[in-house]
Amino acid sequence: MMPGILKHPAFRIAGPLVIAVIVIFALHSFASHVTWNNVKADLVAASPVLLLKALAFTALSFVGISLYDALAVNLVAPSKVPFRIAALAGAAGYAISGLLGVSYLTGTAVRYRVYSSFGLDLASVTGIIAISWTGFCSGLALVFGGLLVFHPSGLSAILPITPAFETGAGLAILGGLAAYLFWLATGKRKLKAGGFGIPLPGAKLGTLLTSAGLLDLTSAAMVLYVLMPADLVQNLPYFVMIFFGAVALGMLSHSPGGLGAFEATIVAGLGGTGRSDVLAALLLYRVIYTIVPFIVATLGLSLMTATARRRELTGGVQMIWRAFQPLVPPVAAGIVLLAGVLLLVSGSLPAESSRLGVLRKLLPLSFIEVSHLVGSIAGLFLIVVARGLYRKLYRAWLMAMVLIALGLLASLLKGLDWEESLSMLASMAVLGLFRPAFYRADSVSVFRLNGIWIVTTLALLAAVFWIGLFAYSHLPYRNMLWWDFTWHGDASRFLRASLASAITLAVITFNSLMIGKASRKRLEPVPDAVRRLVAASEDTEASIALTGDKSFLVSDDQSAFIAYADTGRSLIAKGDPIGDAIVARKLVWQFREMADRQGKRCAFYAVSLTYMEVFLDLGLSILKIGEVARVDLHGFTLDGSNRKALRQARNRSERDGYAFQVIPAARLGSSMAELRSISDAWLESKQGEEKGFSLGAFEENYIANFDVAVLRSKAGEIAAFTNLFKGANLHELSFDLMRHRPGGPGFAMDALLAELMLWGSAQDYRWFSLGAAPFSGIENRQLAPLWNRIGGFVYEHGEHFYNFEGLRAFKEKFDPKWSPIYLATPGGLAAPKILNEVNVLISGGFRRLMK
């Protein structure tokens, strides 16, 4: 039960918020006797030598981080990704995720964007990340084990354990690491879970990964170690333990870089309460280990962007640019997030009195008050808009430029903060350089957030609020502070800006939660051109376009169309394009471009091999999702042992006086009410609900498009019915809904199917489609792609939910010809999301599917 609670969306939002609240109270308690002036004095007094050491250790740590990926890629996808690309991907991924937060999401996304350009799929990227983690874990074991064994002043000096126990624990950890490396050396190993396997490194590569972990972990810890007061970090093993505990808690908090949670853990663990030099060291650590690497990554990407726009890239640099161009949106999101935080923090700290004195001679007080409020609100909006930049939205880019310009102006008017203004100007320059990356025209507001971004924004706002409380901790709180409008009323301006920011964020959060995740395009009536092309198509599946739950992309000359559903996140086409093949190929590209402009994914569900080349040209991944059974109707009979059940059902039907009839669509009016009552009763008996998208529902406007085959009793009562899909030129016959009257004869459905196939043969139809068998024909082998193994596993072991094998076995009795069907989808992390959205379109979600 506990794992289910931990995965619940409410817990994933509430958990980090609880951590944030605890952290704020903890930080407030730890810094209760420290003033902002003390911290500024300690920052100014920081030794340049120590700062250079911290920068050097940061560089070493990122060398280790880059080696994780470089070594892992060499194992998982040898010769596919150049060494320097993999190394840069690892370093850039960490630099970006370290600023944006939720590193296990953003770091993975950054890596996938780079590696997918070299043809790596999600399974390969997952393997690379898993191998990287083995290096991290083995390096961690080496660091802790070595410190426990060899450091003279260890944990036993602080914790209630004996030196012998400490040494024994260290030897045990090192022994476990040695055993792990020996195990790797004894043969090729794989990490297996649920039938899937990831290759583990050999002893040599495992040792190299451990060395990379050692370099990364020790250097990262040493960055803060050299910045901390010497009297507080005399016990190195204990410091390392506290450091990595702080990193872990920071990840759980979901705030960017673990802001707040990391600091509170360090202060509490090391006993740094009430010390301004500790807070100064933590602030310097943030700048050196989080912000400086991000700035370096941004400058490198900006330089390549500027050079690429002048078309001066050649050779290896051009290859690096192609690989890292997809990182422009997350880097831009980081720039805007950083600008927003800077404006909020600036609004929480006292202004320079000398600069404020200059403004006093030039502007009225009201300008200062309004500028301060505008700067803080603009900072909050920049944090919110950062998510839209991550999604490549043009309106988010435009809004960010406007907000940064407001922030620049506010920085000057509220206190002549020219340093802050220059940083805003630099941010605008870089965003302007990145402009071509933002082209999507999503209809969703750029101020609408998802759950993770809400948590991130709340955590950031809480951290900034604490900074303000800390800066003005020497002032006693009183109600009059809210209405104190004076030139030196910094605390009052901070309180009013914090309240305005909190109210603004509350409105944004409420709007995001209440209105919904994304907008969907309104459905439109089925165009006449679509009806004409469906009637002219030999493919019976074209008729599913008439269900009324789809939108249409019709070519300019009305010779082809694509039927699709807009989920709000994706545009998902049902089946192949219908119509002229040459025009349809162009229409597929138009569909892909339309989805991209809207900032949505693009996928094609249940397609054949006909347009496979175009789907591959689009860069889509092809996943087999089953097979369609088609029976040859030329000379079709019910003879043979396989068709015995159908033959007996038909014979019983004839003996009991039941008659088969095809009612033309034009004459359905008199029978529609009876068909409706049968359908409603059938649904109630199944305790099910109507499907959609790839299956029809009993809607009179939909059923009225088709001839309907029925089985009538002697009294003229309909016992079972199905609507017919009739392909042009007598090429194919099929059916959609097949329903019977509950309590009627048990043979009704089989008899109706038998009569229908014989009728189709007599009408000279070439094929009869029995529809799809989901997950059929997918090979579940060790070397098969990840999707094949998942699909094969579901087909073999999913009988508790759906009789996949039984469905194929039933259709196999007709000796059909099996044709594969596929899902063309963006690869990587998008594929399972598309599959879930298809399930929602068809069944309304997992719960309704189970019904």
C-alpha cells in the first residue's frame, strides 16, 4: 500500500511542499541571530585563493560527470556517439538540470535530446543512465569506505560507535565493492528486471566508472569543503555524509538544485546555527557549483548559435552544434528562471542607500514603490513562463522578453541596480539569439502550470520569502509595516511584494488546476469531401472516420484527408491517410508541421506499411501493435472442422426460424429505436461503456451512415445486428458494432457472423476483415527492441485483463491472411504517453477499459 501512496499525484505535490515548509522554519531558526550585513561582510572577505580552489574542484567534478556518459555510451551504443559528444552531453545535462531542478527528469530529457540525434532509442538512453548510476554508486562506496578506513578522525569521534566498528564498516563497504568488480570480471553480466536486461560493464570499465564516480563525488564535496569555515569541517567523513544527505533531500524537495533543503541540511548537520560565515559559504557554493556551470553551458551554446547563423560552422563543430541544438529550449528556460529568481531575491533585499539617495533627487517615492512591486511580480511571472520556453512556445519567448525588459527598467527605477540591469540585458541578448528555436503556437496559456512546475515555483517563492525574512530579521514585525511608505521602507516593500507574488501565484495555480491540462480543438461536422473519399476507399477502416469524435485535415484539392483526435497534448491520426497516395504523402508532412506549430506531439495509430517510408522520414518510431485478420471470400464456405461452431450456429438459426437481412441505410429509420434498445441492453449486461476513436459507438447519426445486417426471429424481432463497412469496388467487407439482445438465443452472434460472410461472398466481395488482434505477432525475444518485449509480454501474460490469445485463436479458425498494424510515434519518453492517450481516446482511461 505504501508504494501506491508514494506514487499518488497528491503525495508527489504535497510531499515536496511539506519539505519546503519544514525547511523554511528550519532555516529561520538556524539564522535567527545572523544579519544580512554580516553575510555581506563575509562574502566580501572571501579568500580569492579559496574561490579559485572551489572553481577548480567544480571543473574536476564535471570532468567526472562527463566521464559517466562517455564510458556508458561506449558500452551501450559503441561507435554510435562520438566520445566528446557523450562527455559534453553528460556535463551539459547536469549543468541544466542542476539549475532547473528535478534532475532525474530534466537530466534524462537533455540526454535523450542529444542521443536521439544519433539514432539511439529510449531503451538505449535508459541503459546509458543506468550504467552512469553504477559509476556513481560504486564511487560513493569507494569514497565512504576509504574515509571510514583511512581517515584518522572519523565518525567515531562524533557518533556513538567505536573506531573498530567504523574501520570494520569501511572494510565491509570496500569488500563489497571489490566483490562487485570481481563479479563483473567473471563474465558478461546483465541487470535484469521484468524480463528486460541492461548490459553491465566489465571489470575494466567498471573500474573506470568507479574512478569517475570518485572524481565527481570527492570534487563536488570539496567545493563546499574549501568554502566552509575550517573549524566547522574538521571531520571529513562526517562532512561527506552530511553533504550527500543534503543532496538527496534537495532532490526530494523538487526545488531547483534543491534550493533551501540542501542549505538547511548542511547547517543542521554541521551545527552551523547562527553563523554568518556558513551562510556566506553556502551562497558562494550555489554560485560556483550551480550557476557558473550553467553560464558556461549557455555561453558555449550561444557562441555556436551565433556562428551557425553566420554559417561558419565546419567539421566537428558543426556535428556538435547539430547534437546540442535541441538543448536551446531548456537552456533558455534556465536563463529565464534565473532572471526571475534574481528579480525576486533583489526585491527581498535592502536597496543601496547611496543609490537610493540619487533617485530621491530625481523621482517621487511612488515610482520607487511601483517599480519594486513590478520587479517582483515580473520575477514571479518569469519563473512561470520558463515552462513555456521549455516547450518551445513562441508566445512564452515573447512574454519572457517583455518581462525581462520590465525587470530591467524596474531594477534601475527601484534602486539604480545597474549590475542587475546588465544581467537582464544579457539575458535578453541571449534569448534574442535563441529566437528561431521558439516557433510553436500553442493555444494554452503560457501561465498555466503542471504539478511539478507548481511545486517548483512554490518552493522557489518560499525560499525567496525566507531570504527576505532573514534580511529584515533585526526589525520587529508590526502591522504598521504594511502601510509604511518611506524612502527607507525596504522591509515594507518586501512584505507588500511578497503578498502580491503569493496572491498572483495562487491565482495561477488555481487556474492551472481547475481549467485543465490543455485545450482540445473543437470537433467539426464530417466534411462532404471526407464522406466522398470514405465511400471511394477500398479500405473499410476508412469508415471509422465518420464516428463524429474526430477532426480532419483535408488537402486543398480535397483529394485526401487525415482523421485525427486532439488530446490537448498530441494530435493522433487514426489509420492511414485516405485518398490520393501522392497528395496523402504531402498531407502527412502537413499534419506533422501542424502539430509542431501547436507545440503538440504527432502520432499515427493503427497504420499499415503503405506510408511507412514517410513516417520514418518524419523521424517517428515504428511500434508494432498487432495484426489484422482478413478472410478470402472467393469460394468461401463453412465447411471444415475449424468452422464447425459457425456452421452449427447457422443451422440452428435456420431451424428455429431466424432470418438474415441487410437493411439499407436509407431504410433504417423504422428500425433505429429497436436497434437502440438492443444496444443499451447489451451495454448494461456487459457493465461496459461505449468506446471511441478506433471503435464506433451507438450514435444514431453514426449508425445512419451504414447498411445494417440483422438476424430476425419468426415474429420479426431483431435478435442481433451489426453495421457494415463496405469497401469500394467490392474489395473488402467488414463490420463495426456487433450486438445482440440479452436473453436471446446464444447462437445469435455466431449465426449473424456466418450469414454475413456468406452474404459477402455471394455479393462477390474479395476480402472480409475480422479486425485486429492486439499485440499479436510481436516477438518477445531477448534481443528484440524494448517495445516488442513489452508487447509480447502483455500478449502472453495479459489474460487477466483481456483474452488476447483467445481472440487471435478465434480468428485463426477462418484461415485468414494476417497483416501487421503499427503505431508511428515520437520515440523515447513520448511513446508511453502516446499509448496512454490512445487508451483514453478509445476507452476513456484504464478504469473504463477494465469495465
